Amino acid sequence: MCRFLIIKSLSQKNFDATKVLVSFAQMAKASRAPDGDRQQDGWGMILTGNSSFKSNRWQMNLSADWLGYRSLKPIWQEAAKMTDLPPTDFLILHARSASFKKHKNKVEFNQPYWFKETAFVFNGFLSKVAPPFKLEGKIGAEKIWQLFLKYRTHLDLQSAFKTTIKDLISYSQEVQALNLAIVHKRSILVYTSYKDNDKYYHLRYFINQKFLVIASEPVSLASLSIRKSEFNRLPIGTIVSFNVGHEVKIIYDPLK
């Protein structure tokens, strides 16, 4: 299981990515999956940043505006040391807990995943996914990502996301939890559903005039004056689209 966080500045101001990273790392360290596992199998981040901040740290120079980093170390061992992060207005974080031992110690499995201005994060567990076509990828998260990209070649963002989710539910023997988020330019699409373990799996969000935050669980972001108690629950079984313009437009699209 995993933890993720997406934060977008809604003003013209950047924020301190390192301080947010440290807060998220503290949450990930304290959190436990339903099986007692910790989010200690590496982590990754994607953020907007000025190219002058690019250094050997960035294994993924994703585009002119986006930088990426992945590591096999637990996030809480590195967060406070990441003092060279650029000021940013968009940050995506993911702390990984590998479901199977054979899938540990492979940095390429760490999220967020990225392709052509689109980022992806996942948290959940699906059993025996058997679609009538081959899924590319070596682990579950990669296969979900590739399934979305398959539909994205001929569908708009919302339709590709919705079709992916419907396929996963239809072709899985059991969906213990399915939490997904897609970030494309200034749009964020989110979906949450699960059988049990509400406290661990239910995605939350926070929004005010300054920030939009999507998180696996409430997290105190003291540097942004955001308290855990201010997070709201996302509706279960519904695709929620946050479209960021002069104001945030929120669209609810029930799956059924």
C-alpha cells in the first residue's frame, strides 16, 4: 500500500516544497497499511521548477517546467535533506509500500509515473485482474498506468480515466481498494473506492483560496497553515475533477 499527496497553488505564489515534503514524510512514517506494513520501499516526486535548479539530483528532467526524483530509501530518511528543491506551485509526492517482496528494490516501480505532461499515482490492492487483453507492465501500478495510456490514445482525459476504472472493477476478482489520481496540466482527476479500512483508504481533499490538496490521509502542513482537521472526504465511487483556472471548477461524475 502507499501514500500520496498532490498540492497545487491557486494563487500566483510558489511555496516551499521541502517543508511540504517533510510534513508528508512524517505522515507516511507514522502511517501503517492494514497489514501493518510501512511505506518504506522508496518514494518519488514530481514538481514544477525553474530549470536553474536542475542538478544531478534530478534523475527525471521531464520537461521544460517539470522535474522528477525517485529513491529506494524510505522518504523520511531523505526529506529533510532535500534543501535544494526549487520554489514550486505544483507538487506530487508518493511513498511506496510494495505488496510483494519480489517487487522491492526497483526504483523504476516508484511513482509518480509520467508521460507527455500527465502524471499518475495509485494506492490500493486488486486481486487477480484478468482482462481479455494483455496489460503491459511488471507490477499492478504499472499495468493500471499503461491501461490508462492505452485508452488515452483515442479518448479524452475524463473518458480514458473512467474507462480504465470500469475495466479494473470488471476484470478484478476482488477490489480491496482502488485510489487513483491523474494530473494533466491544470486538471486533477481523482477516484476512491474500497471494501473496508476506511481510515487508511479514504482519500481526502482540502481547498481554500490559496491551495488545493489531495491526500491519502489528512496531513498537517504547518508551513501552509493547513490543519489535518480541515480536510474533507471525497465521495466514494465517484470521479472528481478539479479544473484549475481563475477559480477551481469541481465536477462530480458517479461511476454508475
